[in-house]
Amino acid sequence: MNSQKLKLILIAILSVFLSGQNLFSQQGLPPVETDQTEEKSTVVSSPEAKKSETAGNLPQEEGEKSGEAENQEEVPDTSNLVISEFKIEGLKRTKNFYMQRVLKRFKGKKADSETLKEIESTLQKEELFSEIKVSGQPSQTDGEASISIGVKEKITFIPLPFASSSDGGFMAGLFVMDMNALGMHNMAAFGGIYSKNSLLGMATFSKPPIEPGSFGYSISAMSAKNENEKVDIRNETVLKYDSKGFSVSLGLSYKIIEWLSIGINGGYKWTDVNDNDEDGYQEMVKSEKSGSGSANITFSTSDWNGWYISSKKLSLSAGAIRTDNRNNRFAEVASGQLTFQQPFGSESFGRLRFLLDGAGFYGHDLHISNWQGREAAKVSILPSNFSTQKIAGGSAGLELIFAKTKIGSFSVYGLYEAVIAQDWDKDYEFGHGPEGGIKLYLSKIAFPAFAFGLSYNIPKHMSGYSVAFGLAY
């Protein structure tokens, strides 16, 4: 299992094993909404900003005193000083030594306003804090600066009951998740899911690489029992079968530099199949035991503009599967994903951003349990129960945060999707159409809690919808 992004581990597992529930991926977290009388959730102090704020708030008749007040409250100029240490206040569950490792790369840099903003952006990308304040002061050593950081932690340990509905299907369950396990931004989760056609239990733990030159790992185990119904690209049933199985996987990752990492994954899977279909395809659904291995490389950067954490990411993976099935002894797989998110500035226009996603999957001689659905192409205009060995697609559009409250921010998005996939008759089919919806980003928790979307496949004249609460977004 690929665990490059902590919180997406669980989402990816659910989407694959529950046959295409429309689980929206997280696009980034907005800042905490505050009253005008409250301190802003994110503050980066610099001499220039402090001077402007002080001068703007003083009455004109006190002009002679303004210089004295300004000198008394002015933040020391650290733009020519070198960062030597970080003093962090407000940590509760998060370990101080972990944050020191996260910020280690900034030591030796000039403590100017640009660097302070980069530090704040790095802290936002940890997705552990609802409030962040960063400022610099001269240290006791000449030529060096001490960076003071004040934070307020988000809720990261919580039991998550959830329910979702997608294209007529219903799913519910309970997971206990810790997005900051051991105080070092590890992810631990266990729980179960029930739906009309599935019963699933799983446990996972993931530790990401912290800094360049460090390793990360993930381990997961899952057991599932499913009543499977597969459809073609026109949403017509082609195969029904029952299955149960167990899988375990282990991944190892290594961060080469800040924006480049590599990884390897291995796993074992047992699948027991009872074929209920009388119209053929029996050879495709035999029971099997398999071992798999893959390697991946990821290029990734992200930025915080005060509204979103926007990412630029390219991920490539290739691997092989060895089975005891005489018809599918050896299978090859490859996949790729591209994400480009770009806000229009950092002020008011920053609440609007451009979204571009692309993804593809290729498999040869795969057991049907390893076929992929519409999630492998990052589209929603295909039937949720459709699966294939070969698919590629993408989408482009806009997202806008239109309201902020103390519980979080609401956004509306609109995309246009396109996809090409191999159907069950081996012919390739092309589809395209719009998708739009609404999302809620919680300010106190590290992932969205609500999403609703509508889509329409123009060539196939098919519409779909998805509604999700809790974890399934």
C-alpha cells in the first residue's frame, strides 16, 4: 500500500475495497476564523509590518508622540541576522524535538520576512495547529536571531463515526484515528465499516520521513467480506461474485531532498472467491494467494497563502504481483498521479484557486480483485462499481472559499473531467463532463468533514452524486 500522504492512506484503502465510494481528497486547510477583536490565527511579525500597523492606528493629533510609541513597540530588525534557534510555546501532544527537526532546515538562513513566512507555511503544512504566530528577536550571540513560535494544537485524536451515500449505496462505520500518534505526526487508525454489500475491518500505522535523509514506514492489515457487483462503463451489470480475504502490507520511504522522496512497498493478499455469475467470466474470479512489490518516486511541494495549502505533485509507481493462479502467475502494474493547485494571490483573490488533476493506471493479467475503479483516474463521471485494468483521466477547474465561520470554511468547486478506460469487451471508451459541489474544511480538525458533489457524463448520458459525512469525504 502506498502511504506517501498520511491521511490519504485510509481514504485510498476504503475507496479501493468498497468499490468506488466518491471520497474527495483534501485540498488544504483554511485559516481559523476569528473575531476582529481577537488575535489573528496566523501572524508573521516583521519590522515593516509592525511599523505600518502602528502608524495606521494612531490619531493624527498625536503625531509628535507617534515616533516615541513606535520606537517602544517596534519589533527588532532581524533581517540581517542568522537563525540559530527556535522557541516554541503551546505544544501539548506534539513533541518539541519533533518540531525542532521539522524546522531544522531554516537554521543558518537570514531571519527576514520571507523566511518567517516560509517557517509559518511549513507549520501550516504539518496540519497540526489551528493558530500560529511567528516572530524573530536578536539572540544573545551577535549576528544571530532567535525565532519565537506560538501555536494552538488542533484535535488530532478522535473517534470518527461516519456515514455516506453515493449513487444509491450506503456506508457507515466507526474508526478511531490519531493524526499525531506519539506526538510526531504519525498516523494510527483502526476500525470497521458496514455497507449493504461489504463488511471490513482494518488497522494501520504510518510514520512519514521528517527531513531530508530520513526514513519513514507504514504497516497495515485488513480483513473484508464483500458481495461484489461489477458493471461496464454504461453501468450495466456484467459480473456478480462473493469474496472474502485478508491482506497485510509494509512500505518504506526515504526523503532525498525536501521535494523529492522514493519508496518501496510489499504485501501479501489472500482472496477466496465464490462465483455467482452464470454468463461467463468465471476464469476471472478464481481464488488466489499473491505477493506484491512496487517502487515509487514522488516530487511534491506545497504552499500556504492564508486560505489553502496548495500542492504541486507528481507521483509515479511500478510493480509486479506473483500469484498461485495458473492463469495469472505474474502480473505487472504501473500508475501515476499529477496534482497542480494554484491560488490567485494571497489576499482576497487567494480564496480562489485553480485545480488540475490527472492520473492513470495500467495493469496486465491482473486478478479482478486488483482491478481499479474511477478513483485511479481521479474522476467521478464513471459508475462507482466500474473497474478496469487500464484507465487514465483528469480534471480542471476552480475552487472558491465563499464563507468562513468559527467551525470552518465553506468552498464551492466546479470541474470538467475527461477519462478513457478499457471496458469489459476490451474496447476503449471515452467520457467527459462536468462535476461540481461544496466542501466544508474544519478549522480545528485536520481533514474536511462534509462534501457533496454532482457529475454528468455527456457521451453516456449518465448523472451521479455523492454525499459524505465524517471521515468519508
